[in-house]
Amino acid sequence: MELNDANLQTLTEYLRKTLDPDPTVRRPAEKFLESVEGNQNYPLLLLTLLEKSQDNVIRVCAAVTFKNYIKRNWRIVEDEPNKISDADRTAIKANIVNLMLSSPEQIQKQLSDAISIIGREDFPQKWPDLLTEMVTRFRSGDFHIINGVLRTAHSLFKRYRHEFKSNELWSEIKLVLDTFALPLTELFKATIELCQTHATDVNALKVLFSSLTLISKLFYSLNFQDLPEFFEDNMETWMTNFHGLLTLDNKLLQTDDEEEAGLLELLKSQICDNAALYAQKYDEEFQPYLPRFVTAIWNLLVSTGQEVKYDLLVSNAIQFLASVCERPHYKHLFEDQNTLTSICEKVIVPNMEFRSADEEAFEDNSEEYIRRDLEGSDIDTRRRAACDLVRGLCKFFEGPVTAIFSGYVNSMLAEFAKNPGQNWKHKDAAIYLVTSLASKAQTQKHGITQANELVNLTEFFVNHILPDLKSLNVNEFPVLKADAIKYVMIFRSQLPKEQLLQAVPLLITHLQAESTVEHTYAAHALERLFTMRGPNNTTLISPAEMAPFTEQLLNYLFKALALPGSAENEYIMKAIMRSFSLLQEAIVPYIPTLIGQLTHKLLLVSKNPSKPHFNHYLFESLCLSVRITCKANPTTVSSFEEALFPVFTEILQNDVQEFLPYVFQVMSLLLEIHSNSIPASYMALFPHLLQPVLWERTGNIPPLVRLLQAYLEKGGATIASSAADKIPGLLGVFQKLIASKANDHQGFYLLNSIIEHMPPESITQYRKQIFILLFQRLQSSKTTKFIKSFLVFINLYCVKYGAIALQEIFDSIQPKMFGMVLEKIVVPEVQKVSGAVEKKICAVGITKVLTECPAMMDTEYTKIWTPLLQALIGLFELPEDDSIPDDEHFIDIEDTPGYQTAFSQLAFAGKKEHDPIGDAVGNPKILLAQSLHKLSTAFPGRVPSMLSTSLNAEALQFLQGYLQAASVQLV
């Protein structure tokens, strides 16, 4: 693509179309951009547009498109084509910093993100001058530019907060500190001075305070891994100024907005974080400064209002106290009973109250409320922070704190009892307090696993939780109902089973509640209860115990999906999946009606897939319906196909990328249930599955390979007779997969199925080419994973076609090749093969080579006979060799960058392990003994003499054991 006006014009038109709400206009435009993004100069055209276009909308759109393009394509993945030319990479890095600094803020943010994505891959080795180029801009004095630099540095260094320690990381941080720490400190001091100079100029202050916030964030990132010497030496400068900023109150920066945090709040929140980091990690060095920070933060907490805009500040301030109070040598600061009472009264209780803002979120923004409250993404809520502070205080002062709070809980419950309609928020706070007091340790899987002995959970459940669950009107006091449901869910491992069983029908009733939060919590609580394990590893709640409620449970779960706001509610869908899984054959009578509802839902969401978890559980539920019903009656598989195929066809025709891996898995499951023929409806689809475009998306590879394996297993003969022209296409897929280090094992899965299930004559003409391809790959990159798969393949070939065929095909490629493969690959590497079926295939294959291949007895191959036998006995008796050479670090399949749908394995579409040898060989050791006996009768005297001269004593002893077990002797 040339950098010319015509191309800029075309690109502008397509970008405008990608903003069109009409999918018939938008989709083709997105597809067009996707198709040209591999062309040279494409990113430079985007950068030209975002710099020079007259239309602001197009500039922003080009910036977003550019950032996403970089996100998808910048990382170079081994075996994958490099999607951005070197010339473009160099040009982007040469121009992007300047462009970012001179762009308006909206575009600056997108480019800043793009720089940090490039930096993650290229900095420092491939982009050594990035930092110096940025630091020199500090001297410009223009805070629009300075903030651009700070923002970019923040997105670049942010990863230091969660990277694992490594030498590479340390050397990178050291390089950054050497270049960046001093200029950053100088900028910090200069900015604070400017704040004093411009104390009355509100516009200047806004810019300066956003700089200070970014500088404070950078301080956090650079100090996170370890305390750098530079910052230790300059702690006085940083801490004195941080303390000054914490206590600063500039009227000009106070905002009237109740929701949005102002610059002052954001800065103070970050300083609280920085102080908490030092108090936790570098307490010795920070000790001199700690008392004044505790005082400043305490004063801040006591004087800050309940408005939403202060939430982040208050929660970070409380988190600071929480991190300090659980460190042994700060214990003395909290020991006094008055201090504890004061903290409880002034900080904890007020921040546990359910505010009108929370009530609004509960009613109008339920998705966000659930995410914060249930999934623990409420790190910045006051409640979560107050709860953490309670836990922190309980570490040393469990008795006194519990006593103080018990008084509060009782008085709150008494207030509620006086006038429930008016005072329900008191009960809500009481339940929250009990929960934070009682929970010491929590896991996603089991809820609360360790509780405070001083709180009687069961008694509280009976007296205060059960009455809410039993109330006849499910829509009255929805917040308290949600609290009660959440209580059952959190303390499920602590409450006795009879109380959980008592709760189940009540939870089912709450699936009908109008409140989204309430019916979502009910679904989630049921799902969690159904996963609990009883004493003998069965589910705690059995299908029999659920029998009286089964029909109502399924009915209400599906009805809940029709409630406003819950059409794609992932918690309800997960509960449907879990109910199917628990109830097993009890769901069979209901499936004919339910499958219609599931496929209808699938058709709707496939139009615009937006909720990945919902979609995943929907497919899991489909798999369970198929599995459970067909287990009871395999012939019902055709009625599932009738229901599902029309929707699947539509998904395949519209190329709904997110759903293809799922569709292939469900189709595999259906096809694997068929007895031994392949229905015509599947054969019609077969050619489409070989289209190269499907194989370009990594997420499709594992499920497509499995589907092709199912085709081969059920219809190898059908393919050979009615679709022989497709065999080269099938082998083309194998050739593509075998060339990739990440997917070569998938290529072998396919190849092994071809060898096992295709009629031998149908692939005779391709066999030699298959082996040549494998040898080419061995020469170009021989990895442990490839060798293991290669060994299984050649032994399977030997089992299927015989040892002579194996020897002949090797030697037809190159004379004496067979001996080289045995000597250089099989003998030294067979110990690495893992997996029971894989080991069995290798054992049977090697046994055949030893005993059914005449060339092994009377040619130059004979010298390999004993080492090969020794290697086989090693495979039986020695532990598996799982060492991997240092230079092999596989990229994980899931690691591929960009937005490609990663492969999502459906748990309930699981494939049974297949043993190609089956019952023909029960015990390979016995087979070896019997085969050696047979060989020795054909060559009397030869076998014992070969054994006695060169097999080591230990191996010989094992072999004697096999011969005894098989009751045979060598002659």
C-alpha cells in the first residue's frame, strides 16, 4: 500500500464505516481492514491520518484502530508469520513518541498505550533510546508534553507491579532507575514548587496536580519490586513532600461533583498506596516516617465525607491502616482499648453503611454491583476496605474487637426490629459486620474456610438469615434478601448440611425475584452448593435429595433468563450447567423442552456474542444434555442433531469466530456417539473443515483436529470411497500443523488417526511423502515434544502395518535410514515418552521390530538389537525421563497474542482416552516374552547368546521375570 492520497481517502471511508451502527455496513468494513492490515505501510497510513486528517472523529478512530493493530500484531511469535514489516516497525518507533507528545489528549492516550505495548516487547534491547528520548522532554517546561511522557512511562513501568522476579527484570529496572529516577525526583520537586507559585491559578493547578498523581504512580511502580538505593537515599525528599501533599487542602481543587473523584482525591489516594507499600515492604527504613503518616491518614479518614467521589481515597486510606495494624512491630499503636473503640466507631462502622449510591447501583446498575460485591473486584469500595481492616485488627486483637462489634451488631438488629421498613439498612450493616468478623480465610471453591470461633454462625443463620429467606414476598427488602443468600453462599462450608438442604428450596423460590441482584445471587448460591463435595467425594447434595425440587429448579432457572436484565446472565447459565451435571439422568424427561430453549438462546446470542462466560456455560449445558440423554439412549443423538444443526450451520456460514471452537467440540461429541457409520449431513460438511482460513486461527486447531479424528474414526472407509479427492487436503492440514512448534502434537493426533482408521490402500501413495515431511521437520527443529510424538507415530505405524513395512519405508527414503532412526532416536529417546497408551504403543511397536523384522537378525542392523531391547526394558521399568533441554522453552498455546479466541475447552465435551491397540494386548511385558520365545524357536540358540553377551544384568533379571510370568523359555 503506497503512502498516497488515494489510499488515505479509501482508508478514511472504511474507518467511517466501522463506526456505523448498522452491522451490514460495519462488518464488511471491519473485514476489509482486517484483510489489508498485513500490507506494508498500513500502520503508517493510520499514523498519517491520525496526525493530519481534518475530521476529528476519523483521527480518534485511526488512533484506536492503530492501537488495536499494534496489540494484535506487534509481538513476534515463533512459527507464525511476522505481521509487520521491519521497515514499518522502524518507522513507527522513530515517529510515535513525537506524534504522541504533539497530539491532543484523546489521541495521546491511545498512542501512549501503543508505545507501552511496543515497549513490552522491544524495550530495552530493541528500543534502547526510548527512555532518553522521553526524559529529555522533561526540560521542555510544557506540561502537556511532560504529562504525555509521564503517562507513557506509567503504562510502560506498571508491569513491574506484577512481574515475577528475574535477572532480566532486575537489569531492566536498574537501567530505568539509572536514566529516570533522578530526573523524576527533580521534576517532582519542581512541580511542587510550581504548585506554590501558582497556588491561585486553578487551571495551572489542575495540570500540575495531574502531573503529581502520575509521578506518585511511577514512584509506586519503581519501588514495588525492591527498595532502590536511589529512593532510599532520597526518602526524606519524597516522604516529606508526600506528607505535605496529604495534609494539603486547596479550596480551588475541590469539586462539586459528588460522583467523580477530583485531582486532590486521586493524588492523596495514590500517596496512601505508596505509604502502605513502604509500611508493608520496607518497614525498617520507613519507621521514622510512619507515625506522622498514621496521624495524617487518620485525620483524613475522620474528616472525609460519605460522598462517592471520596471512595477510592477512603478505601486506600483504610487499606493503609489495615496493612499497618497487622505488622507485629506497629502493634503498640493500636493496643489501647480507646484507640480500638475509636477506629471501630469512626472508621469501620460508618464505612460499612449501605449508602444511597449503593442502593442506586443495586437497582439500576446491577451488573457493576454484582461484579464488585460478588467477584471481589470491589477493591476500591469502602466496605471491602473496612472488612480488610477488621480482619487486620483481629490478627492481634480478636477478643476486644469482637466484643466491641457484638455490641454494634445487637444494637443495629434491635433498631431494625423496631421498624423494619424504615431501618432495614441497619440490618444490612449488621450482616456485613458479622461476615467480616467471622471470615478469616476464604477461597473461591469453598467459600469461608476458616472462621472466628467467637461468632456463632449457625445461631445467626437461624435467627436472622432464615427468616428473610422464608419470607413469602420475595420482592420485599431485596437488599436484605441478597444479603441472606450471600450469607448462605459464603458460609456454606461452615453451616451444617441440614441447614443447607433447608435453604435449597428457598433459594429456588428467589430465582423468581424481580431484582437482578437477588435472582443472580440465588442462581450463584445454588451453583456453589451443587459443587460441594461430601465425605466420600460424591456431591454433598445428592440427586435423590433434589428430586422433590427438580422440576421447579429447572423451570425457574429457565424462566429467570427471561427476566429483564438477565437475558445473558452468566450466573444463571452456570447454575443451569451445574444443575444438569448434578441431576444427571433425572433431567432426561425435561430435555425435549429444554433443548429447544437452549438452541433458541444460542441462535440469539450468536447474532452478537458479547458475554464470553455466558456463551461458554451455554455450550457446556448443551454438551451435558447430549451426554446424559445419549448415555441413557444412544439413538436420541439424531434428534439433537436435528435441533442443533440449523443453528450450527448459521454460525458456520456467518463465520461467528467466537463460537466456532465450541461448535466443533459439540459436533465431535455428537459424532463420537454414532455407532460405526458417518451420517450424510456430516459428510456434506467435511470439505469445509479443510479450508485453510479455519486453520489460521489458533483457537480452532484443537477442536477441529478432534472433529477430524471423529470423522476418521467413524468414517475412514466412507472418506476413502466417496471423498478420496479430499485426502490431499487432509494431509495438507497435517503438513501445516507439523511445521509449527506450538501445534505439531495436533498434527500427530491427526496423522495417527489417519494411519489407524483409513483403509491402507487409500493412503499408500502418500506414505513416503509423510515420512519425508517428518524428517524435514526433524532436521530443521528437533524438540522433545516433537520426538515424543514422532516415536508414538512410528510405533503405531509398525503395529498397524508391521515391522517389515516400517523398515522398508525408512530404507526406501535413504539406505540404512532404519538403523539410524533406531540408533539415534528410538534407543536414546524412548524413555521420554509419557502417558499409559503412548507407552503401550511404543512397547508393542518395539517388540514387533525386535521379533518380526528379519533384517534385525542378519544384517548390520543386528548390532542395534540388544540396545533396543535394553531400551524397551527401560521403558517398562525406569522412571519416565521428563527432562527438557535448556534451550527449549515452549510458547504456550494460550500465549498467542491478540484478540484471537483462545481455545476454550468444554469440560463436558471431554473425550475418552482412546487406545488403538485395545484388548489385543493386555500386558506388553507378556507380549515381549511370548514374541521372544517365538523368535528363539525360529533361530535356535541365537537369542540367548545375544542376551548373555551384551544385555546388562539388571535388564536380564527383569526379562527373566517376564518370561516366567508368561510361562515360556528361550531356546
